[in-house]
Amino acid sequence: MIGQKIRDLRKQRKMSQTELANILHVSQQTVTAWETGKAEPASSAVANLADYFGVTTDYLLGRPEEKKDDGIDHTALEKAIDEARSFDGKPMSDHDREIVRNILKGYFKTK
């Protein structure tokens, strides 16, 4: 069940398994194993997945709770961050974009 939810959320964001793996600092094979049900993510990975996708761990685990609706268009936000190649004339690396993504997530969680 969790594997299907991970796959659905990843596909909603039009991400490859490799892209998700890089964000979570796991291998692409690990993401494949989760999505096919051959392995279950550790609790820390479930928490990271929930934070990244803007859902609760209960949602990922199939407990009766819906996705968080924080009123933010996460798809548009992700696209804008992913397309940002520079800021203030300085190039942004993938790592820089991930930091910006996490800062914005933290900001919107407190609103």
C-alpha cells in the first residue's frame, strides 16, 4: 500500500525514481523496491517522504487520514524551484535548490 502511494505521489510531481532517490539520499533501486512492495521504507524515510510530498505519515501508511491541504500549489512551487538555475546572478546547484525547497516548506508549515 505505501509503495503505491509513493509511486502515485512521485508521478503526480512528474518525477523519476532517480530524482526522488537523489532528494531522499537513497538509491534508485531502493525507491523501486518501495514502490513494488519488495521493501518497506524505514520510519525515518517515511517521515522524509511525508515532509517532501506534503502529506502525513498516516496517509502514506494507509491510515484513515487525507492529504494535508495547506492551500499551496505544491506542483507549481516545485516546478519554479526546479527551473531556478540562478539567484542574484549566481548559479544554483541541485543542492542549493533543495535547501530553498526545504526553507519554503518550513515557512509554509508555520503559516
